[in-house]
Amino acid sequence: MLDPMNPPLELRLLARLRVPVEASVLAGAVTGGERRIIPIGTGAVSGPVLFGEVLPLGADWNLRRPDGTETVSARYLLRLTDGTVLSVRNEGVLTPGPAGPEGITALQIEAPVGSPWAWLNDAVLVGSLSVIFDGEAVAGVSLEYWSTHRRGEEPRE
């Protein structure tokens, strides 16, 4: 039975991203697995709430564990169509799937104070991530950003 004092959460899609990645820099074996730094290229951010581009100024400090799972620890920037620059931290776990690694991430977005996007500073955000292949090679990633809110409440903006 649902607790009426604690209604379930709902998700709202904020954006879809397609981001190419560059060749990874192999840092080698570290505690917990193999560290790879994967540079992030210029990508597209397409709504329904956020629109713009991913700037080629970030990287994923990826850790491939012995069991085949990977931890994502990415930092990068988005430039929205209104010129606002958002800083994104995206962390999560990818597991092997039939079409390649896929997973769920937790996002933190830092937006300029006083901007129309300042509400993102306090938003609880989750993401989905899947790897895009070009033959055998990793070509990029596909992401979705989702905001959370309680059922019956209006999403924040």
C-alpha cells in the first residue's frame, strides 16, 4: 500500500544527448580494475527542456572492473541555445548488455545563479546511458537526462 504522506516519484525527460568520444587514454591497472580516460567530443543536446551542444572539454574517468562492469565518472560542459553554460557531473555503473554496455547514472548540474536554469542546481537528476558502436569500435554515447518530482506535484523549473 502506498503511503499518502510519501507519494511515489515521477520522472520527466529533460534532454537526449548524442556525444562522440575520442580514443581513450589507458592509465592501466589500478585498484579495482583498469582506468581509462575517455575524452568527450562535441555533441548534440536535444530537448524537450534543454537544447544546445556538449562542449569538447570533458572526459569520463572510466574504470573497467574485472567482472566487465564499468564505472562512469564524467565531467563535461553543455552550452545551451541561450548561451548559458552548464557544468555536468555524471556518475554511474554500466553493465554488459546485448547491444553493448548500458546503465543508469546520477547527475549533478551546476547552473549560473540567477539564470533561468538555476533550478537545476537543486534538482535530483538521473540518467540512462548506452554506448554507440561503429563496427567494433566505440564511437560515442547516447544519454537521457531525467528530473524527479513527487506524483501530483508540478516539475520544477
